[in-house]
Amino acid sequence: MSKIKPSKGAPYARILGVGGYRPTRVVPNEVILEKIDSSDEWIRSRSGISTRHWASPEETVTAMSVEASGKAIADAGITPEQIGAVIVSTVSHFKQTPAVATEIADKVGAGKPAAFDISAGCAGFGYGLTLAKGMIVEGSAEYVLVIGVERLSDLTDLEDRATAFLFGDGAGAVIVGPSDEPHIGPTVWGSEGDKSETIKQTVPWNEFHGGDVSQLPLNEAGEIKFPAITQEGQAVFRWAVFEMAKVAQQALDAAGITADDLDVFIPHQANMRIIDSMVKTLKLPAHVTVARDVETTGNTSAASIPLAMERLLATGKAKSGDTALVIGFGAGLVYAATVVTLP
């Protein structure tokens, strides 16, 4: 017989508050067109993106996260000292160690919580939400701060016609806490590593340390390019449209609801065509509000779902208590989908 005392947490968990931060600089497609041979019409038709936000030097991963977190904490009606864990999903924090979550935890006044980073690309928010739910039910934390944050402008090749227009910067945060009723459904998540080359960093960091610099890509000025995110657009599009609609349906089934029961659909804001195709494949009723934040925010990877959630609530297009299907998918290829009650 085990001598270990069983853990005891809350019966369920829910999102209690949400906050977002978008950098002050708004970048229209015209700026992107200075470096690539394309047009505003082409960018809009391929992605649905008209503008995106790019961070200034002062709008660091930490600074944006602190701003978004402060709003989420206030929205949840808790104090920073009550936070027992901080989870940050990002691929654009350039210090390998320490985890940026530790710095953010200190700056928001959370005391000494567990704090760590995860790297799950555009599915990172869903991964973080699932981990937070587990902590609360298991009893290792009462309140968890989950952050998705990116400065993808630092990892964008402005000379790459396939990706230069896609990415933006920003941070989204939620507070997850205890609940007497289920308000976060089972997560359907996974990975398809055989497709990992379809979205990737162009050059690994170690190539800049003792590697053969003659093999590194150069820009138009003949300078070595900084590593950037690249993708095989058509392959990613097909995977997202056909496979992720199946995952979304599995999340609905796991939660015990149908599309008719939904109020809101918040997919990863990667591409408007992908979003519209998923809506069609899932046969979502006309009453379901669909997040299309990508038009003015671009693809902010792990930040895209909480940013879209915050905007829907702030504009009144969604309301507290609505039932929402959220799904993130991206580099890995990884994915995570679940049904939640909006804060």
C-alpha cells in the first residue's frame, strides 16, 4: 500500500480573467511591400491580413507579458500573490535560460510561484491551458497565470514573399482558477513530427557559433540573415484545413456538445482562408461568433487565441459565460483543442 498522501485540488477549473497587449506600432501591408514583389490585394486574398502590430525595442516579451497579465489579474478579481504558477508559451524569447516566466512572475508581483516556459508554437496557449487545469485539479496551484507572447517580427524574413506579411507581435494572458462546475473541457492534442519540416526556423542557433558561415543565407545587401521562421504554405494550409477540422470536432465530442451548442469559435489566427474553411467544414451555425482577429493583428502564434478572446469580449461580440471552441495548431506540427466557458 502506498504511503503517499493523495493530492486534493478543486473539482474543476475555469478561465476567470483575460488580458491582452498589442504593440503601439501598426504596420500596414504597404510597409511589407517595400521588400517583396507582391500587392496589397494579393496579401489580403491569400491571408486576410491588412495590418499587424510590431513591437518597439521597449516592448519586449517580458514587458508585453506584464501588461497583458496585469489586465488578466484585474479581470479575474484576484491579487498577484494568489498566483501559484506562471506558464509562458513563446518561441521568440532569445535567452535560452532562465525561463522568461520567472522574470514575468516577479514583475507582476506574484511572489514565488512555479514558473516555466513551454515551446509548442501556435498551439502553445492550448498546451498551457491544459497544464494549468491539471495543476488546479491536482492541487499544486489555486490560480495559474497562462501567457502566450510573441515578438515574431524578430523572426520574420522581410524578403521572403511567402511569410513576410504573416507575422505580428503581442501578448495574451488568462487566469485559470478553481470551479465547482466543468468550464474547461477535455483537451484533444497531439503532434505529427513527420511534418516538422513544414514550419521551422531557417537556421539553427549553433550555426552562428563555430558553424560554416559561408553556408548561411544572405540578404540583398550581402549580409548574413538572422534566423527566421519559414513554412511550406500549401502543405500547412492543407493540413490545417482538413486535419484540424477533425480535431475541432473531436474536442466538441469530448466535451459532449455539438456545434449548435456553441456561442463562439476562436481558432488560431493563422490565415483567414483557413478559418473560413474550418467554419464551413464544421458546419457552424450562423449564430456562432467567429474570431477573425488575424485581419488587423496578423499571426501572433501562441498569443493569437487569448488576444482574439480578449478582443471579442472587449467589443461585445462575445460575452461572459459563452461557450467557446478554441483550437491552436502550428510548428511541430502540434495542435490542441478544447471547449471553454468565456470569463
